[in-house]
Amino acid sequence: MSFLLKAAASSRQLIYKAPTQLQQLRHLNLLEFQSKDLLQKYGVAIQQFKVLDNSKNDAETVKTFDCPEYVVKAQILAGGRGKGVFDSGFKGGVHITSNKNEALSLSRQMIGHRLITKQTPKSGILVNKVMLARSVNITRETYLCILLDREHNGPVLIASPAGGVDIEAVAEQTPEKIKTVPLDIGKPIPEATLLEVAKFLEFKGDALKRCADEVQKLYTLFKAVDAVQIEINPLAETDNGEVISVDAKLNFDDNAQFRQKEIFAMDVNEEESDPREVEAAKHNLNYVAMDGNIGCLVNGAGLAMATMDIIKLNGGEPANFLDVGGGVNEEQVAKAFEILTADPKVKSILVNVFGGIVNCATVANGIVSASKKLQLNVPLVVRLEGTNVIKAREILQNSGLPIQTAKDLDDAATLAVAALK
């Protein structure tokens, strides 16, 4: 179960696209207020909320939003906001207040500052928006998740009466508190199953039926928006018997972008990610910055990990993880080089490509074209093997460029590390 949840929560994974091609996709993530807006559109019970962005409209928004008590929450794609600290020294990305003026003041201390939590980079993430929500008196917290699962060949529902906490810890320490229910993607959840889940979540009386209704609405939403995961933690019961989705996380299938244009237009990656990572994603490349000085261009996540390991074994440090995938073309190779050289820490580049699906000659042409266009001035080591590799080596040798070719991966790593000296 722990592995299942970890896999579902990952925002990057390999998706099987066709019998002969693996393609990397990055799942869209939404901010909390965006997720709640979607839930609300499908009739799911949530707290009333407003969004503040430090504009001149904020004061009027707060003035007309009447609640006995407010929750003020910084909107970033990271957990642990309540215990986070802003770069200004202000503590906490989640606050509760019954005073409108204080709610507005709290939002202004968050927006425009970087919030640092256990799940953010060391420099934190810039807060551009704050959600102002009606506070509810929660009497019980439960956990509910619907996700696509390969093992069950379709969607599954995961429920636990122990909500509001780390669900993986619950699965490890008290597995009897986890219920997994396979679902039929073509049908609504049967009423008997809904009530069984609601009872497992320990809802009683009128709240039992309310819970069942909420689960059905969430499943309707799951299918309608092409989600790969909807996680509600907590699905809460209030002191007046309401059943409310207090916190929501939604992930979507990139393959459905053509059907879900409005949802994908809400993508916030450009606000929160490394610009190089965002640029890579636009070209179906997978880029992650690291702390070293040897740029790595590879095809395949496994080969990327092996390349970084061998660089370290040879005394070097990788500057990045850049995977061009199995369907790479010359334009993508050129863009990969552009992204690599945008990092001033990169002092040498190692290309390690195994041409199974990939044509090595295509990669070689991309390398030569990019090197000339960018007037590459850092050492370049290339190890190619596989489809059309002899032609690829001829292209590199005849380019007139100072490209070092390696006979194997260990040789390539040795040359890349030596080039730094």
C-alpha cells in the first residue's frame, strides 16, 4: 500500500504509450483552491472560500466574505505549510483568525514572499495567492483517495478512518485501518459499496448517507476530468453533521490534455518550478537540477541513474538529470543542450545514449547542430551505442568539432571528469 500511494503521488513517471515507445510525462498539479473549485463544480461539499492575490480587490473581497472564523492558507504545491517559515521570518503558511482585518494582514505577510517547508527547496516557493476559507469545527477526520492502479488494472478507492495524518504511516503501523476497493471505470459505485465504505470510515446516522453521496460525487469528478488521483485528507465530519472535503489533491493524465484544456490552462508550474525544468517539459524532456558540474544528457531514467552513479564513482558530480526519452528528435537534442549550457555550473557535458528505439545518427546530428549553434565552449564527451551507431560516430568525427568519443560508459565518465582539470 505504501508503494501504491508513493507511486500515485509522484508528479513524474514513465507512461506506456505504444508497443515500441516509452514517453515521459509530467502530471499536472493544481493548487488547493483550484482543486476545491473543481470539487465545488461537481457538487462536492467543501468550505466556502475566496482567493486573495494582493490586488486592490482584496480588501473588498474580505469585507464581503462573512464567516465566524477564517482559515488563511498560502497556496503552493508543497505540504507542511502550517509549520513553514517565510523568507521574511514570518512563521506559518496557515493561520486561523476571526478578525477580517487580521485575515487581510496575514495574507499580505504571505504573498510576495517565499515559503520554506520540509517539502520545498531550501530557498522555498514564492507565494502568489492565498486562500481565505470558512473555518469549520471538525469532530472527526477520515482519509479517502481514488487513483488509477496498474495492479488492479483500473481505479481503486482507498479509505481510512484515520485521516488528517500521514496515510503511509497508517498503512505501515495499522494496516487494518486501510480499506482498498477496486472500482469499475464504466459504472457508478454501487450503493452497497458506498455504504460499506462510509461505515468503514465510521460515519453514522445521517452522516452515513452524506458520506456515501460525497464519495459518489468524487468518483464522478474523477472520471469526468481524467484524473489519475483524487486525494481527500481529511474528509471531515463537522459538529453539525456536515461531511466536507477539507483538503484536496488532484493529479491528471497528460494524455487527456486535449479534452481538459480548461484544467490544463490552470497549470502553475511556471510560477513554482525551476525555469529550466519548465522549458524542458515543454519539449517532452525531463530535467532536474543537481549540485555538480558535469551536465548529463541520456535517454531513459535507468540509464540516467547509472550515468550519475558512474560519474560519482569516478570522482565527479552530476549537474543535472536530463532524460530525452525514447522518441527524441534533433530539435529536442538541441533544446537539451541549450538547457544544459544555461547552467553556469556546467563545466563539461557527458552524452550517454543507448539506441534501441532511438536512432544514434539522429542524436549525433542534434549534437553537432547544437554545438555549432551554441558555440559550445565546454568539453563534450559522447558515448553512443545501438541503432545506427557507426553512422553516428562518422557524423561526430566529420563534424570538425572537439568532441571526445568514449568506448563505454566507464570510459565516458573518466573522460568527463578528467576534462574538468
